[in-house]
Amino acid sequence: MDHTRTFDEIKSLIKDFNQARGWGKSHNPKDLAMSIAIEAAELMEIFQWVPTEKTYELKDSEHLKEELADVLIYCFQMAISLDLDVASAVEEKIEKNAIKYPTK
Ligand SMILES: [Mg+2]
């Protein structure tokens, strides 16, 4: 199940976490873009040298979940810093992808 919170609730959770620590003011789009890439690299590192057929065996890995969460948290922080509507951005991109890659 993946719908226990809305995107707005996730954004609030992240904002509250940052606010409580005095963080967030330095979270500019450039640094957040780099942070997304850095966390994506940490996620990839988990799979480095793992045979492809064994990658699904990592699905219960706490480390994998944490790195995936790190990527997503920075993506949400990017949306917060630019005041972007995440759901609309995803919906609009899917619509564009559907036009670019039509079904047969
Ligand atoms: Mg990490």
C-alpha cells in the first residue's frame, strides 16, 4: 500500500522536519539537484556487482528503502523550494510520454 499520505502531507512532514532543525533555507534548487544525484548514486551502489537476476532479492533491504527514501525526500524538497505541484508535474509528464510513445 502506497497511499497512506498525500503528496501535500509528505511535503509538510519534510517542511516540519527541516523547520525544527533550522534547515531548509540553504536548500536551493542547485544543491538539491546535486543531492538527488548523490542519493541516486548511493542507491545504485547497493546494486553494484549484484547479478541482475538477484536484484529482486534486495527488495526487503532496509538500506535500499533508506536510499530510495533519500532520493524521494530530496525530490520533494526540490518541489518545495520551487513551489511545484508534484502530482501535476507527474501527470503532465505522463501525458507527454503517452503522446511521445503511443500504444500500438
Ligand atoms: Mg543516503
